[in-house]
Amino acid sequence: MSIRLEHISLDYQDGGIVRHAIRDVSLEIEDNTFVGLIGHTGSGKSSLIQHMNGLIRPTAGKVFYNGEDIYQEGYSLRQLRNKVGLVFQYPEHQLFEESVFKDVCYGPKNQGLTDQECQERAREALRLVGFPEEAYKKSPFELSGGQKRRAAIAGVLAMNPEVLILDEPTAGLDPMGRDEILDQLKKLKEQRNITIILVSHSMEDMALYAERLIVMDHGRIAYDGTPKEIFSHYQELEKIGLAAPQVTYLMHALKEKGFDVSTDIMTVAQAKAEILRVFGKEPSDQSASDQYAQACKDSASGTGKQNMPDRKCVSEDSGEGSLC
Amino acid sequence: MSFIKLLRLAHEFINYDEEGNEEDKVRAIEGIDAEISEGEFVAILGHNGSGKSTLAKHLNALLFPAEGTVWIDGYDTKDQENLLKIRQTTGMVFQNPDNQIIGSVVEEDVAFGLENIGTPTQEIVRRVSESLVTVGMDEYRSQSPNRLSGGQKQRVAIAGVVAMKPKCIVLDESTAMLDPVGRRDVMNTVQMLNRTEGITVILITHYMEEAVMADRILVMNEGHLAMEGSPREIFAQVDQLKAYHLDVPQVTELAHELRREGLDLPEDILTTEEMVEHLCRLG
């Protein structure tokens, strides 16, 4: 079970000039993974995801879903779009019914389900995104930004997709709304085995949630790997409009100052464990303690240096580095 | 009087039923007292629906107070005669770059505002050039805006505002849709306008790293002004900010966590450089 793109290219005409939105991209997305897709504006991310449910047909190349060519004769693109749900940017702009509940029922209704089935699906979908029951009857226009976004995601979930693709689902949300939506997506993946493909400009969020990161640049795949591998190329990422999480830069700066720290750190929890390790302190709570054990293990198996706390801070050049 | 002064400002949104009768009123903001000096860089933070954008629209007289008063450079926004003056004093840049670019060529887009107020052609040409140079988009002046990246489009939008020579620019989540480098370029431009041109900047954002660059931060919560202070004062209150649905920069959170484990770090670390410096002292 997977989405597979084989050598797809997408060209379009622009005032007599042929432009290439996607250039010979091949990739496979396995079932039940949380995949992050990053890239500068115009790198081809949005075009790429629309190939995955047949909204855009490639100029060249093939698209397979669960091993079947989606453009073979007799293949139902309509069925495909039920299985691969796509949540566009600012999906709340597409809410149109008079109540949230009715809006979420719209998708299953079009799939030909009975009223009762639609209602069950809608209830389930709204529950999955953590939408409060007392607000089911509200007009979409009365909701806060975070609630609208959830309602819109529920509308796609109600169609029972196997894959959920979301184009910047947290843009414009406050930090708590952002965390809540991302936590819900993670739960969907864990509890319902739904494959999540997330397009985002937030490197911090990708570091926390994605299991695999695909980096697009000028219509090509520039990198494909775990977030840890990808963010180790932080200097190259900057050249293509991206960056690494702030703590990754911190660890590189500490290393330059002579601290014996690992630099493949992407989250606050990892940075905390690693810094505590270097300072020879054990963290107090359990989750931090696990990270700490991992940090010690990584360090022991790592660069050949011993895992003895190295507290000496070496100033690199006599003049400027005299902080220490 | 301060450059911008808000006195017990309240705003009401009124819902009407199908017959056009007033159904109910929602107070989006209430009891806001604030002053902003000329040349200041102020960031406004707050959860979705906290009233940030409503507040911003009062600074450009796009909305008028239900109660209280707003003075912009001494002009009361309630007085219709002041509208033109106020809107020339404060320029706004919004979230979606594609909604605010209308010209088919970059320089045409930047000239739009000036043409509307009847600026002489020679003057338009000069000001458009100047503002495109200011935001670093001069080399794209005769291109179509369609081809630009999000960050570049936002800088063109900013150039359009700068060409009007406002004393103040309000950016309402203008970086929300941009990639990291686009965000950085826009923020560099905004900082430069503030520091070298002396333009007052009011920045609404959900990115805490951007708020760190401000002189002062206002935090909105459920329509009220909940906190006010320097970035250092505000971000030292990690738990309070989280209660308001907000966050702190990653290094500030890391410092907070390390302090809890007994490392002797200050609460108010805001940047990577500061963190490195303090860890070196401990080392």
C-alpha cells in the first residue's frame, strides 16, 4: 500500500515559454508514515501533492496508488480522491454550509451514504479533530481561526481517507492552535493508521512531528531522509530558502566554542538533554531522562571522543572569542 | 501627546438577522489604553481571535471606536475630516501577498497609491525608484509580480506603502505565509525601515522570534491588553505566555528548562548568541 510517483514532470506554458514546475520526480510514500514536505515558495510542493490524488495530471511519468496506475483505463479518480484526502491552504475559506455539522456531512453525502451514515461519519470526524460538541450547530463564521481549521479538516476526514495531505494546515494559527492541530494529526496516524503528508514552512514543527522529510527545490527533490539527516545540511538548506530549527544553530555555535556537543539536535528536549549531559547533570523528569540516556548513548558511540563531560571552553581565536 | 494614543478603546461587531435587525453585539476589544512613540518598534502578540487585527485596523481608521478614542499623530480617528491624513500617516501590509498586489508590473504596483493621491509623474518615478531600492527589489522593477516568491511579493507590498512616505507601518501577520528565507528578508527590511528611516513599526505576528526584534511587546488576550513590556520582560514569563496560548523562542524555552534542572542561567535569554555566551560562562 503506497503512493508511488515514477519520473513525473509537469510543464506549463507561460507566455510562449515552457516552464517546469516538476522535473523528473520519483518517490514512494509508504503506508502509515508521517511525511513532511518542505521547500521555498514556488519550489513545486503544491503541484507535487496535487499529483497524488489525480488533481493534476503530469506531463510525463506515472502515478500509482496501491500499485495501480491511476491513469489506466477504468480507474476511478473519484474513488482515489475518497482515499487520498487533500486539505488546501486556508481550508476554512471553503466552509459554506449554515452549520459546522452540515458542512462536515457534505463529503460523505456526495459519496452516496445515507443520512444516518453521514451523521455518524461527521460525528466521528469532528471528534477526531477535537472539535467541541456544543459548537456543532454553530455557523462556521462564528468560529475562531483554530476551530474553523479543525472543522475544515474534519470535512475531509469524514470521507474516511487512507491518506491525508495537508498544505500548511497551521499557517496563521496561534502557537497553541498550531500544537493542537499537529498533535491531532499525529494521533490520526497512530490510532487510525492514516498516512499524513504535511506541507509546512515551520522547521521546528517538522523536527517534532515528521518521520521523513522531503525537500523540494526548483521542481526537484533536493533531499529525502529523516529530519535529523536533513537538518544536518542546514547550510545547504539556507541556500534554497529554508533553515534549521533554532536549537540546531545553537548546538553548532556551542560546538564552535569548544563544547563537546552533538550537532544533530532539532528539538528543545534533545538540546536540553545534550547540554545537561555536557554539564554532567542528570535531568529530573522521566521524559527528559530518556532523552538524556539517548544523548549519552549517541555520544559514546559517536565521534570517537569519550563521553566525559568536557566543560572546558576553548576560545578559537584570541581576539573575538574571549567570551569564555 | 504620544504619536499614537489609545484611550479606553472598545470595538463592537454587530450581528444582524435576515431581516436586518440587530441580533447581538460582540465586543472584539475593550478598555485598551496604550501609547506608542514615534520611531518605536512594537510587536503585538495574542491568540487567534484575541483582537490583534481589530486593534490594527483602528490604527489606520479602517475601523472606528465604539467607545474611547484613538489619536494618530494627534488626529482623532472619529473625525471624518482626518481620514485622509491618518491613512497617509499609517500604512498597512496584510497577510496574503496575492491579495494586495494589483499591478501587472512591479513598479506599476508600487506607484498605485501615489497615482491615487494625484502625485506629479516626476515625483512618482522618483519615489517608486527610491522605495524599491529601500526594500531591495530594484532589480525586479519591470518584471511581473506573478513570478516573484512570497517574500519578494511582500517586499513589493511594503515598497508600495513606503512610497507613500508614512510615519508608521502596521504589518498584520505579513510573514505568516512565507518560507524561512522570505520571512528573514521581510524582517530585515522592516528592521531597516525602523532603524535607518525612523519609521514607527507595529508588527502583528505568531512568530516569537520576530517579536524578539521589537523594542516593546503588547500581548492581547480575549480583547484585552494582558501584558506589556520589553521582549526580555515578556519572554521571561514562559508559563504566563503559554496560558495565553502563546509560546517563547526555542532558546528561551531551553533556558527555562535548563534553569529548572539547576543550571544557573538567566530567565530572559532571547537569542542563540546570548545562550552561547551564558553557557560559556558556566563552562
